[in-house]
Amino acid sequence: MLPTRIKTGQVLNMSFEPHNLKPRRRGKKEKNRKMAEDTLYLQLHKLSSVEQILDQILTTLWKTRRSGLRPPDKSRFQSLLSLPSLPDLDPVLACLRLLIRKSVHENFNGDELLKLFPPDLSLDLQSLLVLLLQKYQSQWKEELAKEQ
């Protein structure tokens, strides 16, 4: 169809596209999820001061994956991370839980995990996170298999 003129002199472009086709949105949704995850991974910077107890944090998160952290654990982790309030802790915990899920459920290896980290995250912290996630990966997978 040719462009149609309306009274104000504007042109309406008429197309031949079928009206029953829905636009593909899967790519946009995946892109938004990826952007949200990337933002979440920035929370890893808050862990740089607690490299010594990261093992304990990860194991506690694994043990409480179904029930969630108890308030005393949350308060302790907030204090250890020197965060001003409990709501500041939630994104950090969500990030770590996401890393645990990717390690256990999606079988991410060290190289794949490293790609998730912010580029300016210290190499020591990157190495420690990968080491700990790999250390517990098989144990956590076995626990999941027993539960099913």
C-alpha cells in the first residue's frame, strides 16, 4: 500500500506485515535478565574485606537454600561485610546464591564463572570464589541427588 496523506500533511506509512504475528520478545527478555545478573555480580566487590570467611558464608547459604537465612546469621554477615543495613546485604546474598546455582545446577566451570565477575574484581577474590565453588560443587551436587 502506498503512503496515505492525512489532513495535517503528515504521512502514514502502511505496511504489508501480517497483523497476527507477534514480535519476538525472547531476545529482549534474555538481554534484560543478563543485564540484571551483571548488575547483581557487582555486589561481589563488597566481599573483598571478608575473603577469610567466604567459605563459611557460602556453606551457610547452601545449608539455608530452602529456608533462607535466619536473622542472627543475616546480622552477623551484615556486620562482617561492614554494611550499613540489612537491606544492603540482600543483593550480596542473592549474588552468591546465583553463583552457587550456576555452579551446581548449570555445571559452570572455573572459566565460565570468571566471565561472570566484574572486570575490576580483585584477582585474589576471583580465585578464591572459583576455588570455593569448585571445592563444594561435587558435594552439593551429591546432596541434591540424594534429596531427589
